[in-house]
Amino acid sequence: MFVKRLGTVIDKLNSWVAKFFSYVVIVMMVTISYEVVARYLFNAPTDWSGEINQYLLCTMSMLGGGYALLVDQHVRVDIIYRYFSLKQRAVIELSTWWLIIIFCLVLVWKGSGAAFDALVSGKRSMSILEFPLFPSLVMVPIGGGLLLLQALARVLRNILTLMTGVDEVGSGKSLFH
Amino acid sequence: MPLMEVTILTIIIIALVIFFLLLGLPVAFTLGGLAVLGALYVWGFKGLYMLASTAYAESTSFILIAVPLFIFMANILRYSGLADDLYEMVYKWMGRIPGGLAVGTVIICAIFAAMAGISSVATVSMGLIALPSMLKRGYKKEIATGCISAGGALGILIPPSIIMIIYGAMAEVSIGKLFMGGLVPGILLSAIFCGYIFLRCFFNPRIGPPVDHSFSWAEKFRSVKGVILPGLLIVLVLGVIYSGAATPTEAAGIGALGALICALIYRKISFKDFRDALLSTFSLNAMVLWIVVGAVAFTHVLAYAGISGMIKDAILGLHLSRWWILFAMQFTFFILGMFLDPAGIIMLTTPIFVPLVRALNFDPVWFGVLFTINMEMAYITPPFGFNLFIMKAVVPPEILMGDIYRSIIPFVALQGIALIMVILWPGLALWLPSSM
């Protein structure tokens, strides 16, 4: 079925993003440790480590939003939610999750505008490094887009649940993070 | 905006936040989504750019770089086998004391807390290692599960601490000072737990019977071997922060690398563990950063619309003693703690509370420490204490959720005592940071 396949593809996309970009933390760990060593042992602090790590944090955090939604990591209160039936849960989610979707749409829309401007004007950071801002700015719309897709997958699954009465969301097991 | 409009807006926004949260929408998107609606209301379409710029500004925050690094360090420790080594040491050294295994478990949790910025690592590890061992040796389930749930929560009070980093970033307080502020109260709270367990088991050894097997001194000293490297790591990470040799962010980088090297030296980590640690770091970090993004965008709207100012003026206008207001804030934390994760609680409350704390001339570092002690309770208060769910997932099936709920009652009371002590004697929290 097309809708189910679409959901699986989105899950796979975010899993793949997570597998690849989770290694960013290793780069951060190594560059920051190098900075400390360079400062104390070589007496030559770097002028790039701090700034590069800001961009790396942006990459890792923005791109992780969709994956965190996939594995149900985002903090939420499920105290009332738990007591509803499968179909009631689907109705509740359909009536609240549009808030995520407009949030993501704004990030994609305004974020890609800012990234596009930076690309066209060749905007760089105001530091010694003068690093191009486009690669990090573009993470906002991409991250918003990945989160948007994962949220849409969940909305589609809720619609399926409503139609078939079968748990397509897996919301019953969301108690343990 | 006229006062009437601000008042109505305030009521509507608070009602919407509660509505969406109760229906199970994640905190990050409740705040972020309402920030979109709020921005549209106060600025129109041109105001929406604020959300993208906030997302970028917060996710490139220099302070928050420490968050994924400390999470990664904690995740590596979880797979490093260190917990086994520590428990073996405790078993050999303290097993013969009444309640010794439970006291030792609290000490292990405190050591873990000094290496990990989150509470789940110690709770999971001890739940898997110490709990079965204690139950097998006749420890009563209340004391065995209670000491792990409560001990695990020490992770956020004893530095490093992710919760303190988020609070520091939001309240614009030095992370290094917050960390040092949590150290003495953290050790104090651990000592209170240990004292309580020992006294109860001393007067009633059936709760935590001594182990009737003794070890030679050679065996005892051999068990210390596995603890030396991690011990050095703790001293290194906390030492560089205290001395100012490195920023907390840099200490996080070194600490993560050190933890990884320790795990590799002891050869206890497989490639699959490593990848799991990476993935878990990736999603936890994203969770934290997306809450920050949503909450800061929400805060901008509240501030611009004059809502935060109005709530502050309204509370100050009551002319209550500042201690009553402090009490009300702590009470709010406690109640929210029953339902929400600390990261969400900081974000919901800082826009209102931090300006109040400053206006009332309370020290924001001290307030941060009080908040963190309060959040220790949040981890173990039902119905939604995070550590209780971790415990339920690792305990044998004959221990019920009700048993776990009952087991934490004395520990919540002890945490409450520690909170009151730090309120009465602010020096407990402020002495160490002021000596930096």
C-alpha cells in the first residue's frame, strides 16, 4: 500500500541520516580536545575549533529532530493520552500535530530563504575565520524538512489507524523512552 | 499593547500550552508551534523569520556544544564495563556492613554522576548489576530499588550536568560556577542517603543483611584496579573546570575522549555498542536542542508581547515576602516534576522565573542549584518519574510499579531536607563557586 510504503521510506531516510550524522560528535570531540592540546602543549590555540564546532552542533541538532521523533525521544506528557483507546489517540494526534507541521513549514520556508540569500551573496562569518555561512544555515530548512516528513508519516499512520482500526503508529509502546 | 489585551493574550496562551501538553504533544513543538501563532499575531507574516533565526542562533550556541559531548561521554561509560568493576569493589569492601551494598550503590551512583551529565546511565547500570545482586543477598526490595532510583538522580546535581548547562544557557549564568555550586550539595545529598540506609539497616539488619563472605586484603586491593583510570578522568574533568584551565565545553570534549580511551583500554566496548552510543547521543542531543529552539522562540514572543513583563509585575505587585515567592517557585517545580522531564520544566519556567529571581535579588547560581535539587525529586516522583520507568524496565516481574513508588518515599523526603538545607545555608552551594 502506497501510504505504508511512504511511511517506511521516511523512517529509513531519518534512520540513514542518524547513522551518518551521529558521527559528527566524534569530530567535535576530536577537534575540541585538539584545541586544548594545541593551547597548552604547543602554546598555539587554534582560531577555528570553537567556530567550527558551533556549525557542527547546528548540523547535528537540526538534522536529528526527525530521528528523535522517529524513536519517540521528544519529551512529552502522556498521562492523559495513555488512557485513550487506539482510535481516540489517533483523533487526538490529528487534532494537535498540525502545530508541529506549521512550525516545520515556517522553518523550511524562512530558513531556506535565509540560506539562499547567504548562498547568493556569499555571506561569511564575522570572525577571523570568515567561514561561509551557507552550509550551516541550510541545516535549519533541511532539519525542519526531515522533521516535517517524520511528522507527516505519523499523521498518515494515524489516518490509517482510524480507517483500519489497526495500530499503525505504535503509540502504545511509547511509554519507555 | 494595552493591558487588557495583554491580559487576555496571557490567559489564552497559558490555556493553549496546558491544552497541547496534556494532549501529549511534545514540549518542543507545543512551544515552537505556539511561537509561530504568537509571532503571526504580534508581528504578522514578517515576524516568522524570527523562528528560523532563533533556530540557527540557538543551535550554533557556543555553550550548548557541551551538551552532545557530555551525553556521548555518559553513553560510552554505560558500555565501558566500569559499573561492573565499581560494584565488585563495593561488594568486596563494604559487603560485610549492614546495608553496605546499598550504601555502596549510592556511592557508585555518585561516582557515575561525576562522569555523566544525565541520570539514566547510573540508574540503568545499577538496576542491571546491583539490584539482582542485592535481592539475591536478601536485601528488601524497598531499599534495593529506592537507593538506585534516588542515587541515579544524583547524575544531574553532581557536575557535569546537562540540566545545569541548559539552565545556564537560558539564565545567562556561568556553567562552571553552576557545576561547582552543585558539587557540595551533591556530596551532601549522597552522604544523607548513605547515612539513612546505614542507620536503617544497622537497627534492622533484615532489610539489608551483611554478606557472610570475607575477602583478603589482596583481593580487596586488586578490585580497585579497574577504578583508577575513571577516577583520574573525574579529577581531570572537574579539575580543569574548577581551575579555569579549560571551559566546560572543552572539559566535555576531553572527558568524552578520555571515556572512549578508557573503554578501549579495558576492551569492554564492541563496535555495536559504539554505534548505539552514537545514535543515542544523536537523538538525545536533538531532543534537548529542539526544546531550546522552541522555547526560546516562544520566549521572544512572550517578551515582545509584554506577557513575561506583565506576569512578573503581577507577582511582584502582590508584595509578598520574597521567600514566599521562592517557595511558590520551588513548589511549581515539584508539581511539574511529577509530569515532565527537567529539560522541559526549565524551558517552560525560565522566561518567567529568571527575571523574577533577579528582581528579588536572589543569586541565580544558587537558584540554579535549588532547581537542580528539585529536579532530583522530579526524576523519582510518580506518576512520571523518569527513573521509576527505567527501574520498572529492569526489575524482575515480581516487583510491581507500586513497590517502586513506595520505595522512593523516604528518598524524596531526604531530597526535600537537602533542598531546605541549601535554602537555609546558601553557602553550601555558593562557597565553592565563589572560591574559583
